[in-house]
Amino acid sequence: MSEPDNDPRLLNQYLLGALPESEVERLDELSITDDAFAAKLSEAENDLVDGYNRNELRGETLELFKSHYLSSSMRRDKVKFAMALHETTQAQSTSVAPPVPATTRSAWLSKLFTRPALQWSFAAAAIVLILVAGLMAFDDIRLRRQLAESQARDVGLTRKQQELQAQIDSQRNAAQQAEQELAQLRAQQSRPGTLKSPETNLVAMLFLTPQLRGPGQLPTVKIEPATKSMSAHLTLEPNDFSIYRVELIDSTNRQAIWTSSTLKATMKGDSKSLSIVIQAGLLSARSYSLRVYGVAQTGPREMISDYPFRVVK
């Protein structure tokens, strides 16, 4: 805790809500992490409450005390308790016998405070005051700690939301690129002179992205009689692998009927993609899936994605 943070005027402004929000947040954190500052803050708060009960607050300080400090039910209870204690003390002082001569005052006070009943009364009152003040200070620190933890969670959730949004944007861009490539290929096939005789080795194109997977309608590829192979373009979900393998899985019996060699992904911006070619003779009119595995230098391979699709002939 620095010396400026120990300034009674700064502590009063903090308690009365008269500081900028950035300064309030800094002192909130300091009241949780610095025990010495928390003790000084509790002492300043007690002085402020006592000043209010003794009608010593004036002007703007009094207005801020009423509008800000007393807005909390816990703080109002603290003021009521301090006021009751103050009134009890005043009542005890007025009920004391009339002033005695100076020569006998010391002896009288000595007898007064040596009475067991009075000793126990003052001791009990002091213990109660200490316990209540301690509980209030502990509760105030607990609430401040909960507030700090809540703010930290909010920051973490905001950061996670931003990361997920960035992944969604990246996948959406990859899907748009795949759709554009597919449109270009279809446009080339529709141009005059691009279609040849039925003996031409046609290639079926299949573009799969993470957005297309799910319980909805499966992506479909059409295999013509003259089709010799199917080219599949797979947009990968974010991962740390650099080498991959792809298996063609028959959805009917869950068996792998084709496995690729080791592959390296193609980078487009922040997204990765794989391109594979499968002989059309391996494909029948049924459902399949392309299962992508990441291959590590050591250890077993790890499945990354599963891309279902359907073949029609």
C-alpha cells in the first residue's frame, strides 16, 4: 500500500462514492488483496459513521453520506448500531453522580472501574462491538471478492465468445470459397465444347465443410456412368496436426474400404483443407463418410473429423 492510498481524504471519497470508476475499481481490488489497506479503510469508515452520528458532517460530505453510503442496507445497520452504542454511552455518562471535587475524582473513578459488574458490562460491550465490526468488515471483503471474481468470469466469457466467433467466421469463409470453386467448375462444364463423348473420364466433385455436417440432409454426389473418380475437398476444423490420413467408411457396415496415403493440408488464410481422389468403382448408391485422422510423429493417430455424404447413380 502506497502513502497516497493511505490518505484519509481519499478513503472518505472512496467510501462516499466520489471517485472516478477506474479509481474505484483499483481500490476495490486493493481492499481485497492488501490487509493493511483494508484495516485503514475500516478505520476510516468507523470515523465517518461516528462523525455522522455526532452531527459533525457538513455540506457535500453529508449529502454524499446520505445518498451513497446509506443506500446500502448493511451500512444502514452499521450506522444504527453505532448510533445505539453512542446513545447508550451518553445515557451512562448523564446518569453518573454530580461532579465531585477534583481531590476525590481520581479515587471515585478508581472505585467505579474496580466494581466487577461495571467491568463485565464494559468488557461485554467491547466484545460485542469488536465482533460486529469484524463481521461487517469480513462480509464487506467477501462481497468485494465475489464482485472481483464475477468480473473476471465475465472477461473470460467475453474472450471465449470472441474466439468462437472467429472460428465460425473462418469456417464460413472456407464454405464460401468452396461454393465459389464449385460454381466455377459447373460453369466450365456448361460451356460449349467442354463436354466430350461418353467415354470421357469424368470426375465427380464433392465439397464438404464442418457446417454441412449434422442431423440434416446429407451432401450428395452424383456418379455418372462415365465417371472414373470422385474428387473430395474437405475443410478441416482447427487442429495442430501437419500430416493426415483419410478413410472411406461404408455407413452400412461401418467398415473402411479405402485409406489414403499421408497427406498435408493446404492453407487458405486461417483455414486448412485436404483434397483426395477416390476411384468411382469403389462407390455404390449408398451413404459413406470420410473420416480424417491426424498423424503424430509419435503415438497413435487421432480422429479429427467425420464427413458423411451420399452417393447416387
